[in-house]
Amino acid sequence: MKEISLHSANFYRDPFPTFEHLRHTTPVYFDASEDRWVVTRYADVSEVLRNHEVFTANPPYFRFSEIIGVTISNMDGKDHDSRRSIVAPGMIGKNLEHLILPHVQQSSTYLVDRLAGLSDFSVRKMLAKPLPLKTMTKILGLDERDENLLADVTTKILRSLQGDEPHKTIGREAHEEFAKTVYSLIAQKRITPGTDLISGLISSADESGYKLTDEEVCSFVSLLLVAGSETTEIALVNFLHVLLSHPAELKMIREDPTLLNSAFTEFMRRDGVIVYEDRGIAEDYDLNGHILKKGDVVRVALLSANNDESVFKNPRKFDLFRSDLHLDRERRSGGVTEERAGHLGFGLGRHFCIGYMLARAEIVTITALLLNTFDQMSISKKNVDNIEMDWWVWSAKELIIDI
Ligand code: HEM
């Protein structure tokens, strides 16, 4: 039997053959080196993400909540639904359209304009890192000068996710320091409410009339910083990498820019950034013939599920007209019909990504601007082989584009 390693350099460089092998031989695989189950088939991954009673978002090991306080990302059941009903509406629908999208457009234009006169540029430095930061600064109603503060807090909290010292302490202190800025914003917005996210968060209530405490608002804002910045940054780098590696598809998009939305969906399926999500197991459960024990941890491989050949034919093909994928929009509750399935790049079910529309808007808007501005774009020879996978991201470390 082929030896399985989920931690070798080869796997990190190209995880797809190993994921394929696992899907065919041991779709529910026990990774002894990490002491957790790894689930690779689309159907099994969906089953885990849908069953909120058995699979909890509060696994028994170091948690994010130790750094930024308890947030929806580690809550289960009614508590989660209550808090999510307060925070999620701010990121979709009319709020997204009227309050957020103008910021996305403005930030994207500013960043693309800065490329004028260059012969090449680093996507990560010039576009992907600053875009979510700029957008978030504006959404929170903060000053442009606070961008550096946001960048610093985000990096420190993200590093603390490694779960070791001194990173945990640095992350906790960064959150606490940043909370002072958020507390003063809250105080200000209570007196003069605006159309910013903080004003919305402090005035909204769940069905029973419950409102977030100031501490919960601070924790949620820190969650937004870490959940929405690096993910979007990596997604933009990877998306441009995929587009420029597929000249025929890029030509079609240049001829018909409405295809950019399908391209983004197909990209999220094929190379969608978050490799794994973990869940704790609240009671013994039979998953596809394997008994998972209460207290175990299960790791769902989103990247593998999205490349499951029993759902998506020829999965490594980048196909703008894929007939087995819902190309129009993401669906929180999934959406598998006989012909089509939704991708799992933004998760599924209760914890489905809150920022899925914002992420799409940011990436599609700035890519459309780039294509409009530059007739020629190609991957620079200055790039080195640099796809890197750590415990959760599938990421091109850097991408330099010739223009
Ligand atoms: C391409 C970029 C993004 C990707 C790939 C992504 C991916 C995901 C995934 C897979 C989950 C589910 C986690 C789970 O099941 O445990 C999630 C949750 C979440 N995302 Fe995103 N995300 C992105 C952008 C954003 C943005 C822009 C924001 C907000 C500014 C955001 C905020 C959140 C939050 C708050 C949650 C937790 C939801 C909950 O627990 O109910 N994400 N994201």
C-alpha cells in the first residue's frame, strides 16, 4: 500500500494525488501524527459540516477564543444562531450593496491606479494585502491612519493561532490593545450613530431582543480581521495565478467580463484557499463505516472534497462552463442536485462564511479593474516555485506579474 504522508514537502507541493488516493482507499483516515481523523470525500465532508449536534465547532484543543474571546466561530447551537443573526446581516444584502461595495470599489481603484508606470508588481504587496485591510478600515468607520494598526493586530493574532508562546501572549495583548480603540468607537457611536458596521452591531438584536455586549463586539471585530484578511489576500493571489496560467480562459474573460464571476466560483472549487476545518466529536458516530469516538477530532479536507471526481468531473480542469458546479452563487445550505453541487470553499451549514459576498466582491472588482487597465499581464520570470501549504492554506506565497 502506498505510504500516506500529510506532512511531507511533496504533499505540501501537490496534495491532490494523496487526497485522491485517500478518497479511493481510506476516505475516513486516522492521521496518528496529529491524532485526528481526516475526511476527504465530498459526501462525508458535507455530512460532518451539516451535523451540528455531533460535530462541534469547539474542538478539545487550543482555541482561538483564548486569544480574542468567544465568538461565533467557536459557538454551537442556539448561542451561535443568536449571535450570528445579529452580525451576519451587516455583511450581505442592502448593507453590502450600499455601505460596503462603494468602499471596495474605491479601495480597488486606488490600488490599481498605483501600478501606473510600473513594469511588474508584487500582487501580494501592492494589491492583496492592502485591499482587505483598506476595506475593513472603512467598514469599521476607522481612519485611514489606522490601517497600520489593523495590519499589526491582524498579523499578531494570526500568528498566535500557532498555539505556542510567546505568540499566544502577543496575540492576546494585541487584541486587548485593539479593543481599547473599538471600545472608544462604540462609545462614540452610541452618541452619534452612523452607517458603519460598529453602529449596526451595537443597535441590532436577535429575535429575543438580546444585544451584543461591548466585549462581544470587540471579539467579533477581531474575528472579522483575522477571518477576512489573510483569506482574501491569499485568494486574490491564487485567483490571479490561476487566471494567468490559463490563457485561453483569460482570453474568454477579456472578451466577456461577465465570466469573471463564474471564474471566481470555479477557482474557489479548484483551489479554494482553506484546506481543512476541524470539528470536535460530541458523541460516538458512525461515519462511512468508521466509528468516531466522543472526544476525537475530525478534520474535513475542503480542498479534497472540492476536487472529488465523483462530484466534479475531471476536477483539476479549470472550466468556466462546468456543468456539475453551481456557478452563479454560493449556498450556505449546500445545494447538491442530481446534476450540480456547490463548492465547499466557504464551508457549509451553520458556520458558513459570513464574508463570502464581500470576498467575492473584492476579488472580482479588483481583477476586473486590472484587466481593464492592462492589456498584457503575464507571470513574471522573477517568480520561484512557491505554492505552500501549512495546516490550513493552499497558497502561492508570492506572485509577481509583468505588465
Ligand atoms: C476568499 C476569502 C475567504 C475564504 C476562503 C473564507 C472561508 C471561510 C470558511 C471555510 C469558513 C467556515 C469555517 C468553519 O466551517 O468552521 C468561514 C467562516 C467565516 N468567515 Fe470566511 N472566508 C473568506 C473571507 C471572509 C471575509 C472577507 C470575512 C469577513 C470580513 C469572513 C468572515 C468569516 C466569519 C466571521 C466566519 C465564521 C462564521 C461562523 O462561524 O458562523 N470570511 N470562512
